[in-house]
Amino acid sequence: MNERERSVPRVLSIAGTDPTGGAGIQADLKSIAANGGYGMAVVTALVAQNTQGVRSVHVPPVAFLREQLDAVSDDVAIDAVKIGMLADAAIIEVVTEWLDRVRPPVVVLDPVIVATSGDRLLDDAAEDALRALLPVAGLITPNLAELAVLAGGPQATDLDELIAQARSLSASSGARVLAKGGHLPGLVARDAVVDETADEPVRVVSAARIDTTSTHGTGCSLSSAVATWQPVVDDWFEAVDRSKRWLTESLRHGESLEVGSGHGPISHFAGLWARGGLDTVHRVTEDWWLEIAEVRDAVDACDFVQGLADGTVSSDDFTWYLAQDALYLDAYAAVLNRLAELASDPEERAFWAKGAEECIEEEAAMHRDWLAGADRATPSPTTEAYLQHLSASVERGYDVGVAAVLPCYWMYADIGSRLSRDVPDAHPYGDWLRTYGDPVFAEAAEQARDVTDRVARASDAKTRAEMARAFVRSAELELEFFRAPTES
């Protein structure tokens, strides 16, 4: 569907307030608007809070809550409902009765159970009423602490424990669960969409971890975004993936708002203010680069790369490596030519064709300068595995193909830029290091990234996940390729 031609989802938030605008209904309405929806609001509680914490809560009579809900549903066709703070059992019962009667097509429940301090926000009766509400939801979005309460266990400390608790909750409630792993350690923030009734019960969504203090209202904002996207895309994983990309961008710019002296809000409209549109200009490849951080560290630490850096690698090992690299470049050129055939954009077609030509030129230079007189090598198992992966990737489509070839550009440019600094003229492998440290090669790597980012942004969540797997596998094979000379 063309994003400009889509119908605007009408999304109702049922939640408490935040006078500073970073959480609760105020954040929900911003999130809904930022993701292309029309936001409506029914207030469950008036909360005196700021970026440093909650001071007091006033709960209006439940009869007035019922009047608010009926006033909206009697007049407006509701496409989705997001439910946040429900202060007590009486409120939860009114909301549950209304949902049973109105039956909105999409319901996202953000179970507000545990405060940031760790204190429980609901008494036993309210928790029991909330558990009875869970099966009505299309998606439940607990954080680590809330998931532990609902699953009946200790707070998860890693992704496997998080997924296990989410699967237990999905099985017991019959609802999907978005288990949020934002507070788990690591450079990559991983959430899991879990549905025990699905053929693929667990699907992980990864995003770059943003180092920021502006996290106030993150859970409210994410759940509202998902509720907005689901009526549009009709796919829970796709809705979560789009919402996560928007949230990552909003987190990245939150501190620039300079709101409050505690944990400030995210910048809900950062993308709109910068571009005047809904398409997230997020470099997907940044997340993939973080995903392969351990692989990149292992490349730097391997004996062959260390020997290249200090010039101590043996000439036999280097010649063996170059012979395999010549075989690789020959096949890599064919893959790039295939990408040129598949590319619909003329500039991209020219870029891949030029890359293929340069691979052939580089292979010829190797044979002329380094491998003169040597018999043509036989591909090693590592070389064969890498080439088979590239060939299979590009045949799966242009999108997966560009992701698979990117590590060869990016990782070599990264290694070359670092190892070629201040290389003395007498360094035995200085010419090789300077080839990959050349700014021209760095520019080509950056262009390959630009193409891959553009393709990823235009793809759906399933294709992006396939692209990510192809990228990671290529990076792993690059590591094996660097290890092979000294281990063969």
C-alpha cells in the first residue's frame, strides 16, 4: 500500500496522564500522530508526575470513565485501542466490560504493574482483574519486571529467559506478547514477539541500543505506535518492527529536547521535524554492524590480521591467502554483475558493474605482482562456502544479495583504514594495506552501505530479517577467510 494513500487509523488510548507530556496519554497521542494515526483519549487517572517521578494519583469515579468510553464508541469507529495505566480493579472491570461489548479489532495492552523504583502499582484484586483482561488483548507489551510478575518468576537476565517467560505468558493467556529486552545488557536491544499459536512462535526484533537518559514514557510510546501500525499493515511483527525503528530514531534525539532534570522524554516527532514525512531514515546497517561486533573483534585478534598489521605474517601464508582471494574476487565479480542485472536504479546498476570490473582488475594485479608464475589454486573449503553463500543470496533476490556482498566492502574498508595508518615504506605488505585503506575504496564501501540501507528501508520486516541474516553470515565467513591462512 502506498503510505500516502492509506486510510488513517483511529486509535483510542485508555490510560493515565503525565503533565510533562513524556508518558501516559500525552505520549500516546504524540506516538499515534507521529506514526500516521488519529489519536483519541480516555483518562483513567490524573497523575501528578514529572521526569523525576510520580507525586500523587487522582482516580475519577468509574461511572465517569464509563461515560468517556461510551461517548467515544457511540460516535467514532475505532480501529485500535491501546490500554495503559488501569489504577484499580473497578477501573479494569469497566474497561473489560466495554471491550467485550464494543470489540475493537486491535487491542494492545501495556500492563502498568511495576514502577521504575520496583514497587508494585496494583493491589492483589487489581492484578487478578488485569490477568482476566489479558486474553482480550491482541498484544501484551510488558517490560522485564512486568513480564516476571505476569509469568510468575524472577526477572529475566538474558534473552533466552525473556523468551521463555514470554512463551509461558502467551500460552497461559492466549495472547501475543511483545517481551521488551531494552534493560538487558548488550550493544543491541532485542525484543521478542511471541505467539504460541503461530507456526513461528518466536521472532526477535533487534535495534541499536541508544545511550541516552531520555527514556521517560518509552513503553507507552512503543505500545501506542504498534497499535497505530497494526490496522495498517495487518501483521503484528511488521507493526512492531516499524514501531521499533521509529522509537530508535526518537530515542536518539530525545536529549536535544532538554525537558526536565530527570529521565527526559523521547522526541516523538524527530523524524517528522527533520524530513516532513513518515519514512524513517534510519541506517539499518548500523544495527547489523553492532550485531557483528564480536565477529569484528575476532577478525582483529586473529593471527593472520595481526601478522599483516606488524608485517610478521609469513610470505607462504600471505601468498596462500592471495591465491584464495584471487579465486574469491573472480566469483565475487560475477555476483556483482548479477546485482547489476537485477538493479532497477541506473546509478546502482552502474555502481555494481563498476565494482565487478574493479574486482577483475584487482585479481589480474594480484597474479601480475604477487602470484606471478604460480599455478592457479584450488578453492579451500572456506572459500567455497563463502562463494556458495554469496551465489545463493543473490539468487534469492536483489535485496538479500546487496546485504550479502556488503561485508566484503565494509569490513575491508574498516580494516584497511586502521591498518594502513602510518605504514612505513619498508612494510612487506604495505601496498596491500594501502589498497584497502585508500579513500576511494572507503567511498565505494559507503556507497554500498547507502544502497543497502535504501533497499532495506523499502523492504518489509521479513525481507529485512533475511537481509540481516545474509549480512551476518557473510561477516562470519570473512572471519573464517582471515583465519584460514594460518590454520590451514
